[in-house]
Amino acid sequence: MTASNVTKPTQLPHPRRFITTHDDDGKAVFSHQLHETVPFWSVGPKEEPAAFGLAYTTSTAPVRLAENDDLVAFANADKHRQTSGLVQNGGTVLRPDGRNGLLA
């Protein structure tokens, strides 16, 4: 395990995301397109790295939810999560930091 790919440098559990969408009948269902557990990677000093994750992001506001456009865009962003930067210009980013607090 390298410092840039640490799964859990904290005793806190990984955040879990629950993404909803609609099935062909228009009923609300959970999406299984993405992993429920948000993976962490390490940032900062090697002696005391912070756990960093990307739970969800959008590239526009308002977000286009029709035809799962937001999930398609997020799946692409998730593939590049470690190089995506801290912010999403014109959109939103949800990044739990792996430390005890409001998102823990």
C-alpha cells in the first residue's frame, strides 16, 4: 500500500453513499452503478496524511438529473478522482475528509 493509495489511515469508517434514480416504471430505486463505500486516498504529509474521498460531484448548477446525466458525469469524474482538483467550476463537490465531524 503506497502513501497515495491508502485505504484507511483513520479509525473512522468509510462514508457510504446512497444514490437514487428511477427504474423504467418511474419508481425510485437505488443506483448500483457506483460503489456504495467511498474509497479514500492519502493527501498531505506522509507522516500524518489525511484521508480524502470523492463522494459525489456535479459539473453544472442546476444539475441535470434526466436520463441519469448526473450519474454518467459523476462516474467519469470518479474515474479521475485523484487528479480532479479540489473544486468543480460551476458545479458542486462532496468530499468527506475522513476526520471526525459533520460528515463522519
